[in-house]
Amino acid sequence: LDTDADRNAVRIASKTPAIPVKTKEYAFDAVFDAQSTNEQVYRNVFLRSGKSSEDANVVETILRGGIATVFAYGATGSGKTHTMIGRKEDPGMMMRSIHDVFDGVERMNEKRKTRRGERSREEGGEEEEEQEEGTLEVRCSYVEVYNENLYDLLAERRTTTVSQQQQQQQQQQ
């Protein structure tokens, strides 16, 4: 297995002695090797816009009211947890994305306040008290699928989801 981050490709070569070497190359939107940092992964996956001008990055999509899903898949020990959760000194995708989404919400609220103040001044009136001009609601969930069980990663302790608890109760009956 050979990763080529510059070309966003992974090459797999058959090295069985009796079989001639066959190489297959697979192209991806992004490829990272073992030396890649969470910051590099975040910038290249979450903050990267698509090829067309309408394709927004993950954070922009959420701030525009869209839905974003990030799916990490791999063998045990391959780095999924490190990449998604990270450490205090090297936060993973969860903390980085939550931080950027709430920073974006704060910026949007500041723009709203500024526009309201400008409209009030243009109309010759005094600045009115802030009134609700719509609500920004952010909902998120981070779950892990492990051994066919779904775990809520935002819970204080590792618990299965409600639907799993219901399934377990039905199986016991």
C-alpha cells in the first residue's frame, strides 16, 4: 500500500512471489498518510469547497441550514477515534467543527444586529430593542458503530442509543 497525498491516490501492489506484480491505483478527494495532522485533515476535508461554485464546505453547509454527515470507516487501530475526537493539544474533527459552526453562528448574529441598526437609522428612528428575526438552531450527534451497536459519543459515559435499548428489551422478552 502506497499513499500519494500530492496526487490524492492510493496504490496497491500485489507482492505474492508466484504472481506477477499487479498495481491498482485508486483516486480520492483527499488522501492522508500517517504523518498527517488533524489540522491538515480538517482543512482539507471540512473546510474545502467542492469543484463547483455551489458546493460549500461542511461548515458553510451547516450554516446555510444544510445537513452534513462525516463517516469515518476503518479497521480497529487505524486512527478513526484519534481523527474524530483527537486530544486536547490536537483536537479532532468533532471539536474543530463544533468550534467553527458556533463561531459562524456568532458572526451571523453580529451581521443581523448590524443590519437591524442600519435599517433603523435609515428610517430615522432610534435603534429598536433587538427583536427576534428568526432563530438559529444547531443540532448535532456523534455516534460510533462498533460490533453492530450504536454508541452516543456525546454522552458522559458510553451508552447505547435509545433504539438499541428498545431492541435489547425486545430480544429479552
